[in-house]
Amino acid sequence: MKQQLLKKLQQNAELNINDIEEHKRKGNHAIGFYCLYAPTELAVAAGAIPLPLCGTRHDPIEVAEETLPRNLCPLIKSSYGFAVSDTCPFFRFSDIIVADTTCDGKKKMFELMSDIKPVHVLQLPQQQNFDLFLEPWKNEILNLKTVIEDMTGNQITREKITSAIELLNRERKAKKRLMDITKATPSPLTGMELVEILFKTGFFADKQKGIDLIDEIIDVCNTLIKNGDTPYKIDTPRILLTGVPIGLGSDKVVKIIEESGANVVAFENCSGYKQTFQIDETKEPFLALAEQYLSIPCSVMSPNQGRIDLLDEMISQFSIDGVVDLTWQACHTYNIEAVQVQKFVNDNCKLPYLHIETDYSESDTEQLRVRIEAFLEMI
Ligand code: SF4
Ligand code: SF4
């Protein structure tokens, strides 16, 4: 039953390309986003399709390295490589790119990307001090509103932004319900299956279609839990993955952990649980968007206590046996923050912790396998 649904997911992912083409043929727009901090509600409110564009594949990195330094985060090189080689249909569909000043590498890469396509950069504060930064951040969001209105010719009325917030809140709730399925011990889903579902539904032009499919998968998983139908045993090590975002193509660490006999049951990163926030529907919409997006606990914020708080909550709720902290090579913010995360996991949670720094290539796969197997033996 689960396999049939995963097949349906794949079919829908393929049909989704046609949906986007059809949407564009009718003169509508698509907007590419590179970071969780950018409020996609604005695109939805203007009748445009928001497309998540972060590069997760190794293939376009070689062409990116003709321009970018080699010792740069693979996510940045992959994203730029897709753009410069015109090999990502979602980048091609995007009429404009919404970027954020997150880390140094990304914001400088966006300057080069603007030679390929119009890029609007949101000046993201580096601290979550609302007294100092909420107002300027809200103004950034209002500026983006104007840019999107001018491009699409559609006014983002109060009614439209409110209904976009409601729709995307429903999508985030569905994703949370899905990710919470793996709280069951043992879990009916593999970490790789979770990555696949979250990755593929992220591109759906029709958000409601994605929500319905996620709900169908949740129903099947609940039946599997009831029937005790799971690929795991009660004592299979339960791993939480934290750190940088991952997706299909940049999932080698999840694969190796699961091939080594554990189950990645929780993803704390921005491709996982960090996406499960809710925008307050009772507040003035743009203030609510500014508050919630600025509160995302990514390592580009300094300090970033929110990540430790989220880890604390997830480690206990998902009955975690060990934490793997993933850093893409040359990602300074996650690399340095690993010191605090290790201290918290070891000292406060009394759990084993493994920090992995790698890229998208397969060159270190066997080396990683040895380290991960040794780590799992500690559990
Ligand atoms: S890791 Fe942080 S900066 Fe990078 S995409 Fe995620 S939220 Fe944005
Ligand atoms: S993983 Fe780190 S270096 Fe790479 S884009 Fe995200 S914050 Fe920047």
C-alpha cells in the first residue's frame, strides 16, 4: 500500500511539470525561492506558483566551479550550476528569483545569478531581536509584496494574503502530521521515504493536491502502525539528523545511516521540522509573517538559541538514541555551531553525537560508512 502511494507521488510529481507549464501558458507566473526565510505566501496571494530552488544534486557543480570558487558550499554551487547550465525546469519556469542575505557565499552568488534572471534580494537580519529588526524585516516583506504585485499585475489584498496564510498553514500542518508519524516506535516510514515525500510535494503547483496526498500517506502509515507493519525492530537505533538542508541527491548521509541498520526518524533541518511553524492568523498578516519568518532558528542567526530549544523538544518527542549533525563543506555557520550542538547533546541529553562535514560527491562514502557504523555501535 505504501509503495503504491509512493508510485502515485512520483506520477503526480511528473504531472506537476505539466501543471506548471499550463499555468504559465495562461500568462501566469512562477517565483523561485532559495531559502525558508522568504515568505512564499506572497507568491500564492498573487496567483503565482512558489518553487523551492535550492540545489541538491551533484551534477551541476562542475559547471558552477568554472565561475565559483571550489571551496564553497555544495548547495550554493549546485544552485548556481543549475541556473547557469539551464538544467533545472523549476529555475527555467521562475520569472523572478527571491533570494535572502543569509550566508556570505549565498548572497555573493546571487549577485552573479542576477546576470541570468531577475533576482530580488531580501535583506535578512542576522539576529532575532524584534525591537531592533522586526520593523526593517517587515518592510523588506512589504517591498517584496510591491515587486510581486508589479510583476504579476495582481494586487495582494488583505483577503488574498489571509487566505494564502491559511492555505500554507494547512500545508505546514500536514507536513508536521507526516513527520510526526515517525514518533511511533518502531516507525512505519524510513527516513529516505520521508525525504522523498517532503522533497517531491514541495514542488506541487496545486498546494491542496499536495496536502491531500500527504494526508493519504498519513492514513496508510496509521494503518501500518496499527498492524505493526514496519521495516524496523523495537530496538532499531532512532537517529535525529540536524544541520544543513538535504533533498533528493544530497541524501547520502541518510542513506548510509539507514543502510547501517538505523532509522532516521527526525529531521531538524530546514528541509524538515523547521518548516512546521504556523503563522498567527489572528494578527495583522504582514506583521504575523515578519514575526514568524524572522523566528526560524537557522545558524545564520546569531545567537541561535531556537535551534537548541527545537532540538531539545524533538529529542524527547521522537525518543532519539543519537544525533547526527550534518555540515556541508565550507558552511561556516553550521560548522561552528556544531560545537554548541555537541555540548548540548552530550551534556544535557546524555546522547551520542556525530558531526559530519561532507559535500554532495560520493568520494567519501566508504569513509563515512565506517564512521557511522562506529557511531551506531555506541548506541
Ligand atoms: S539552512 Fe538556513 S540559510 Fe540555508 S536555506 Fe535553510 S533556512 Fe535558509
Ligand atoms: S548550507 Fe550553509 S553555506 Fe550552504 S547555503 Fe546554507 S547556510 Fe550557506
